[in-house]
Amino acid sequence: MKKYDIKISLFTLLCFLLVGCGEKYNELITGYGDLEMQLSVNPSVEGIAGAESLTLPAPIEQDFSITAYNLTTGLTKRWDNIQKFNKGHKKLAVGQYEITAQNYKTLYDQVYSFDDKVEVEIRDSELSQVAFDCTVAKVVFSATNPELEGSGLKRFDLKLKSGDDYYKIMDDNYEAMNPGKVRAEITLEDLSGRSVTFSPFTIDNAKRGCHYHIQTSYNKEEGVMSFAYDEETVADPIEMMVSKDLFTICSPTIECTGLNESGAIEMFETGGFSQPVNAKIIAPGGLKQLLFTVVSDDYPENPFRFETDLLTYDAAKLAELGLVLNGVTIGAKEADVDFSDFLSNLPANLVSHAHRVVLQVIDNFGRMAEKPMCFDVTVKPISLTMDKPAPMEIDAKSVTLTVGYNGGKVDKYITLQHYNGKEWLPLEVEKIEKIEEGRYHFTIHLPVINTVLVIRAIFKDGIKVTEPNILRRIIPEYTVTCENENVWSSKVDLFINTENIERLLPYLSVLIRNNSNEEWRPAVIERVKEENRLTISTLIPSTPYEIWVTGDGAEGDIIKVKTEDAVDLPNGDFEEVKETINIEKINCGGKYSNQNSWMPTYNVTSYQVSEPLFWSSVNDKTCSHHAKNENTWFKVPTTEVLKSGHMSAYSIRLRNAGWDIHGVDPIRDSRTDEEYYSRNVPNIPNRSAGKLFLGSYKFNADGTEEYNEGISFSSRPTGVAGYYSYTRSIYDNNEYGYVHARVLSEENGEEIVIGEGIGLLSPSTSFTTFLVPIEYKIRNKKATRLQLMLSSSNYASYSQAEETAHILTVDYPRKGMSLGAELIIDKIRLRYE
């Protein structure tokens, strides 16, 4: 017996345990392609409708960051610039990518960005080229304000707001804004100090890389204010009447509470506020629109990136997002919005990150709040760490871990998980103790899996996650034994030798691979402590494997095995057949005669019966050539090939029947009707089940039988499967179809049964699958012989007297036979699992 001391390297084990701890973006990626990048910059800004064309200082190539986003897997890679990309391996995993080049430049106290985005397919071992033509990504605005002297107005203010940006006050400077929809707001104040704010126009599609100059003029005599900003409005300016009536009703106002002294909010990712963050809205002219925007550069799931009218937004969705609206209806004069829950879910960046929240109201007269609600939310990132845990006893049921966390509500927001090789699962926390500011003890209940546990702490369902940590059990010494007889077609038995198997066995893990060039992977194992056994299953027959049993991660030998061949049954689909019975003329039933005639008559029939090659039956008994009377009552084939099967040419019918080699014809039946057959049934002393089995069979003239059952066989199947249909005898509801398999091993001239499976097949009117497992009570011996029998009755026996005593049949005078249960089988296979 050869023994193997099993150990495993720490590095390999960590690689195995940690693989999959990050996101598995796409397990089908199988190669890498080369990539080359080129970049050019166009710094020009086109003037619209006579506005000044600008040329911004062009950033250099080194100032552009590169981001590659895999459209299939979601994987993102980033480089500070093309030079850093070129200094690397210049390769990407195969797939379809969206690649962006981007740079930010400050000019006129404004941040301008240059960018370009291209799509490219990376193919295995091929070169792909990308050319960026980076242009100005912002829209540039400037403005000319109207002359107010003698107009009855003393103040004119112009503000611009793009749909996904915040307000910019237009004065003598250029303003850079995001392209798309841009709304203008003007505030007018008369000589008495009354003010009103309107939105006189909206630019629906402000184009990037363009300069819009907003020209405002005021006709004092007619009281008309005109606006122009592009070719269309220069030719036909937008006009707005300015009269005293504009100032007769108070404009809406917004008052925000819950901010700090600087009119902002600072918070951790945990959220939560000492007092609610609330906006109170007063609209004397009646509420018409409530426009809400959240401006953030790093919030891809932002539902309010673009200006949104809360009055038309789904109320249930708003509640789900954490916005609580009270009195917000069309025409309402007072309303309020509670932002507390919404703000508590805003994300943080790796550094403190500010989100700007903007709210504007429009009343039924078109008036707007002169001061829209604008405040910044700075979300401080949570710090989350886990100390490296010390090794624990082999049978420890719980362990205490130290977690560092700078936020609040630790019991609500912090959870611990372990990785089972496929997914992260929660750990049961028994208690949490604060040991000092920002540090906690978590006592967890340990799952019984293996000796090495990969664990991590997470904050709020994955907003923050610690690096995986390895928690180890202290493993006692052990050895692993595997003999040639322990290697099956689909299984391998490993026997563990140690002082306390009950302590050790639950925590051992088994890694397996087909050859030294492959990664180790977890094996499917069964643990049987009564036998000190670990059984690896679901292996492929006729395949070499390398096996590691690991507990403590130390180096050691590797078990190398090759699984047995998976030998199948000969002719298991019954497509090869041979004719075994050919009787051209046989009396069918008894003699009958018409009373008008003295001449007795027999009905006659013929038998042409085929059976599958390599299989045997008991037809030599039930349809014996030793029978003294050639009559269907006494000679009945119980096994025969049918010319139809389950998606095949043939199947096998097995049936119970009465028979007799000494049968005597029944007395003559006189008939007056036209149904010409004998209704008299003779005495039939024997009943037999139809049988199909591997091996040979002989029936002697004196009524004795010789079964030579089984074939030479060298594998250990785990079951027998196939298709069947079954009809019972009408006299017996406890009868079933029958499958009996035995795997034998010969040693010193004697055969012993090492595995056996018995199955009962219930009635079924159409082909149905069946599987009969084979259980092995002796696992350390190779197979040398296989016995397999299928029968139409679970009363099947090697004793004729027993079968006759238990099997019931029905007499069919028209057929001249006494028949019982019938089993049809096809596509019989051995299973190796």
C-alpha cells in the first residue's frame, strides 16, 4: 500500500481561495489584443450668429487621461495619459470597448474640457488602432445686458442653467456650461425695489464647441424686452412685455433648513441628520413647476442629473428615492420637500466629494424664485478595515475579529461575509463590542466548511468592502492513503489517517486538476467519518487527475491517479437482434366445432420471435421445444423484440405468462355463434415472469434450469438507467417491473458482491425514464463481473415454484394464452456519476 503525505503551498492556496473574490466580469474572455493610440486637439470655439470665435490654449498630449470601458463585461481601466499606456504592455483583453480621452483646462476662471470617445473591438493577437480628435466639450456663453437708464428699472440680472449643471450668473465674463438644454432666468427690479424673476427663453440644443453671445435690448417706449442668441433669434428676436403688472404679485420664495452656517451639508456615507433637511416653498401665484437637479461629476446612477419637474414625477418612485413631498400639487400656494433620506444615500468618492443640489419653482404666472435653492453636500468617505485574524483551533465554533470603522450605526451598516468559492455569504454575528473610537470587536459564528475561511467586512451592501482576509484553523498532522482499488470511473476514495478524524474531517478541502498546467479547482466531495473517508465524485472516466488534500497550506506531495474506463452495456439500445423462435404453425387455443358440423377445428397461428444479441431470456423455458403439446396455451414467448422503441428502431417486451411442457388440450367446444375459437381453458400449472439478462440460460427436458448469469466487466457504475412503460395484471396492484444489478469481484477463485442495486418500476402508459442506483458496501475491490436482469415482475425468481405461487395471469381464450403484467424497455445504460 503506498501512502501520500499531502501538503499545499501557501501561495497556491491563497491564489485558489482569492480567485473570484473580486467581480468576475466575463469568464469567457480568452485572449488579448494589441492597441495603439493617436491623439490630436482642436482648441477652436465657433462663434454663433456673429459671436466672437475663440481659440483656447490647446492642452498637450500628456495632459489627457485615457479610460477604456468594456461594453460586454463592464470592466474599466484607466491611464493618466497615453505615454503611461505605451510604457505598459499595450494590451487589452478581447472585447468591444468604448475608449475616452479627456482633459480639463482652466481659462477665464472657467473649467473647459477637451474629449473624444471612440469604439473599438479588441481581437485576440491582433493590432487595433484608435485615433482621438479631441474638441472642446463645453458650450461658451457671454452676454450683453440692456441699457436701463430711463426705463423704470434699476436692476437686470441674467442667470443660465444647463439641464445637468448649476446656475451661472452672466456678467462680463465667459461662462463654460454643459451642452444640451440651457434655460435662461432674468431678474428685474423696479425703482420701488420690487423684483420678479422669469424664464424668457430656453436653448434646446446648445452645441459643444460653440460660443453663444446673448444680446438683450429694451424698447422703453413700447416696454418690450428682446433676446437674441443664434441665427433664428437674431432674425426674429424673442420678446417679452415689461409692465407694472409684472410686479403686482409676489414671486415664489424657497427657504431651506437643516444646512450649516455656510449653507452647505457635510456628512459621512452613513447619512442621517440631527434635523431634517427641508425646503419650504411659498408660491402666492400658485405652484406650476418644481424643477430639481443634482449636479455631480461622479454619480452615474444619479436619477436627477437633468433638471426634473417633481410635479410630473411618479410619486411612488420619489418616495422610494427618499424624497418626501408635502402639498406639492398644481396650484398649491405652500408646499415643502424633505431631502433627508435622499441625501443620506448620496455616494462618496475616495476623497470628500461635493454634490450640488438645485431647486427652482415656477408659479402659474411664470414667475420664479429670485434665489433658487442651491447648496452643496460633501459626503465624506467611510474608512473600513479588518485586522489580520490569528489562527484558531480546528473545532472552534466562533471567533472574534477586529474591524476599524469611522461611521455610525455599526450594527446596521456593517456586515461580515465569507466566500464559498462561488459567492459571498453572510456570517452570523453573535455580538459587537466597541473597544475604542472607530474600532470594534465582532464575534462571529463559524460555518463548518473548511480549514481556511476567506472573510471580509462590507458597508451598506457593498459601498465599501475590505480586502479579503484569510482565517485559518490549526490543523493536526495527518496522512492520506489512496490505492489503485480506490480509483473508480467517476470517483476516487481517499482515506485520512489521523488521531481524531471527527475533529479534522469536516475542515479538510480537496483541490483537483487534470494536469500541472491547469489551475487548481475545488473537488466535489463526500465526507464519511465512520470510514475515515473523503470521496471525490463527478470525475470523468479514463482521465488522469492530480489531487491535493489541504488543511494548513503546507507544501507536500500530490496524488496522481487515472480513473477507470466507463464500460457500457453490450447492445443496450437493442438495435442488434437475432431470431430465436420460428414456428410456422401452432394450434391457438382448443378445438371447437359448429353444432351443424361434426368436424372439430383448431385456430392456428405462428411465432417469429427475435431477441437482442448479447442478452438472454427464459424463452427456452416458456416456449420450450421440449413441450409435448404444440399449443399456444403451453408455449408462450415471454421476451421478444418489438419493432418500435423510444426514438429507436427496436424495444424489448417482457411479459408474465402461463406455460406447461406437459399440457393437455382442453375438451372440444361446440359453438352456435360465429366467434370460432374455444372458450375452454386447460389446466396450466406454471407461471413465469419475462426476463432479460446478461449471460446464458438453458432449460432441460426434465424441467430443471441452468442460469449462467453475468459478463466479464472491469468498471464500477453508479447506476442503471433507461426507458420503460409498464402495465400491471388486473389482479395484482402490488406488482412492479423489476431491475436488479450486481457488481462482483473475484478473489482467490471466489466471487463476492461489492455493489448492488434493485429498482421497482411503477405503472406507466408511455415511455418513462428510470434510474436505479448501485450501492457499494465493499469499496476497495475492483470489479470483474456484472450481472443485470430486467423482469416484468418483482416476483421473478430462480425458483419456478416461487414464481408460480406468486404471479397472477389472465386467461385470454381468443388468444389461447394466459398473460399478466407487461414491461417494455429500451436504451438501457450504465451511469457513472
